Amino acid sequence: MHCELCEQASGELLHQDDSLRVLLVEEAGYPGFCRVIWRGHVAEMTDLAPAERQHLMDWVYRTETALRQVMQPAKINLASLGNMVPHLHWHVIPRFTDDAHFPSPVWASPRRDGADHSQPHLAEQLRAALAL
């Protein structure tokens, strides 16, 4: 079975350990869109042992904290869908009141042209914030 998340998922690596990796992904109109990807091929949170769940969620929360610190969004969306790729991963998405979809999910139809919230050296800033 081909799984793009088992292979090297695209994006800029922000953190990696034996269990997971955190990527800053290219998502048009959504700078700061991150994925926290469990390295083992499992589909659901309950496939993990309690300590593994804790480790994964710790990195989801650390990623949220780093995005809030660096980008100051109005909201952070957390999503674990995995419908297209049944491989456990979390989307951590900074949201702004003037983004193209707000207040709807980023996967809905756009409501407007979104403002540009890109930042120079974003990956470097996020790596530094995650290291704290």
C-alpha cells in the first residue's frame, strides 16, 4: 500500500524524533499550516499506547503554542481527519479573521480573497519556538 505520510511527506521539517515529525507544509493562503505526523503507520489515536498518545498530543500542543507565539492568529484549528490517507496525523492551522475561509473550515468554499499573513523566515522562527 502506498502511503505518502509513511514516505517522506512534503514540507519543511521543524522537528523530528523516533516517533513523529512536525512539518510546515505549503498550503496556498495558509502560511503556518503544520502537520504533526506519527511515524508508524496507524490510523487512529486508539491504536497508540497511552504514553504514545501523550507524546503525540504534547507535540500538537507545542506546535499550537509556537504558531500562536510567532504568528498571533485569531484562532488555531486542530484537525485529525485522515480520510484520504489513513495514517495518523494532526493538522495545526493558524486562522485569521481575514483569511479566505474564516470562520468556515479551510476546506470549505472560500468566502473572500484572503489577506497575506506570510512571514519571512517562518520556519526558522517556528523551530526556535518549538525548541523552548
